[in-house]
Amino acid sequence: MMDVMFAFMADVMYLVKRVPEGTMKVSREQVAENRRAIIDAAGRLFRQRGFESVTVAEVMQAAGLTHGAFYGYFASKEDLVAHAIAEALAGSAAPPGDLAAYAAIYLSGAHRDDRAGGCPFAALAAETVRQPAGARAAMTAGLERQIERLSAGAPGADAADRRRAAIGGWAAMVGAMILARVSDDPALSDEVLDQTRAWIASHGDRRAPRKSHT
């Protein structure tokens, strides 16, 4: 019996060695592609409907994969949530030159109406508070990166002033987007976006350093 087993294992090892070199590479690439598809699908569904309303089966279907394959990629739904948040935040476009210009893009009707493809902070921050530590850590890291990016184009006489303006402006943008989306009055929703854009622009004008005439 042992001789048979040894012969069988030898045959297996022989076959493994004869697998073309490109086969394993393609397999690894496919695994990475599948994982990316799962994360992308989850990110869109979570932003559209929230964490609790989306099942693993729905995510896998949207990614074009079977439900049973999920645990070959992620340990749990909570693990997927953390990765989806991190990926969505990492993929966010860098803000343009100044805070007011970014607010003009962010506080738009098109962004308000596109929850699935929009800002993860406005769509998911409130829900992430009740998620495990991994999701909160991913959101916190994304928040710090966003503040740093916005600080580079925020008004202010020094770094501390610019960071303060970035935090205040970003908080106003995210809060306004949440309020605009929750309102079932289209006119009020538009007004919240319009007035917040105007407030950020005027705030930046007041904080802009004055040019010397000497």
C-alpha cells in the first residue's frame, strides 16, 4: 500500500513540474482580477445601499463570481468592508488646486445623485462608526490623507491655518452632501449645496493673505 502511495505522489510531482510556467502566472493574475472585481462591486453596492442591506451573495453576483468562492478571497464580510473602504478612498481623485474649486465639483447635483460612484465619506462614514476596528481604521487613514491633500490648496497664512481651513471646509462639504441627499425637497437639496459652495468660497476669500503694496 505504501509503495502505491509513493508511486502516486511521484506521478503528481512529475505532472506539477510539467505545468507550463505561464499557467501559474495566469492563475495568480486571475485571482487578483477576481479580488479587484469583488472589492469594486462591494464598494459601489455599499455606497448605494449601505453595509447591512448588501449581502455577500449580491456582491459576488455583481462581480460575476459564485457565492461559494467568496471565502477564498476574504475571511468575512467585515474583512471585505474594510478592504472596500480602503480601496474606495485610495481611488478618490486628488482635489484640484484650491479648496473652493474642489467644493464646486464636490457639491454638485451630479455627485449628489451618484451615491454608488460618489464620495465614500458622505455615503458610509456614519455607518462605519458601528463597524469593527478594521473598517474604522481604513476610514481614519482616508480622512487623514484627504485633509492633507486639501490643506495643500486651502487658504491660510501658515500650515496650521491651512489645515484648520481644510478640516472646516471638508466637514462642511461632507455634511452638506449628506443633508442634500436626505432631503426629499429638490429645491432645499439644491439650496444646501449652493449655499455651502458659496460659504466655502467666501470663507476662502476672507482667509486669503493680503498682498503687500509696498
